[in-house]
Amino acid sequence: MNEESLEKHPIIFFDGVCGMCNHVVDLLLRLDRSGTFLFAPIQGTTARDLLPPLSGDPSAWSLLYLDETGIREQSDAALEIGRRLGGLWWPLSLLRIFPRFLRNAVYRLIARYRYRVFGKHDICRIPSPSERERFLP
């Protein structure tokens, strides 16, 4: 993908087998009525082609956000998604006033327990026919 297409349609990479991550994707699909975001599972070919190699431990994987300026991860990714959504979600981006090490510590704590609380699927999420154009392999 080139910079122009990433500017118009940033990609949100998510853990495709994580229950919490799939709930977040469902929420973003409802909130992003303009169809700005594209989605790709971290386990997919798009992630393999566009992201640097990830750790072999899926529990260490993070939400990743790729746009024309590069890759953001952990709390930076979540805050950029809020900023880009705009509207009532834009104030979420103001959490940047807190130091990254504090924001990421909270993010990693949530990520560490996400499988226990929200479950883990055996296979990656399969988009519905109406969602298909928003998902990359």
C-alpha cells in the first residue's frame, strides 16, 4: 500500500483470535460510518507483508495502527484511532498528556489478561459479506 492510500484508509491490525480484539473491531465498524479504517488480522498475509516480524508469543502482540506516518502500537495506536474517529471519541486522544510508559503499562496489563477475560477463538474472525471490503487478508 502506498502513503496516499494509507492516509485515506489506515489499517488497524488486531489479534484475530482474541475475543476482546474482535469486540473492539465490531465497535469500530459501527462507529466508523465513513469507512475510513481497514482491518487486518495480525496472523494474516497483510500483516506479514507490511509489519516487521512479531514476537512468537501471541500474548505479547499489540493492536497496531498503520497510516502514512508509520506504525503505532499499544496506547499510541488506541489514542490515534480515537483521534481519527473524531466526534465524541476525539477527547480520548487527550490522554497523550500522560507519559507513554504509564499508558503502555496499563495497556499491557489489559493485554496480558485479555484471553482469560474475553476468551480466545480457534480461528481468525471471518467478516460478514457486508464487512468484507473493509478487511484485508
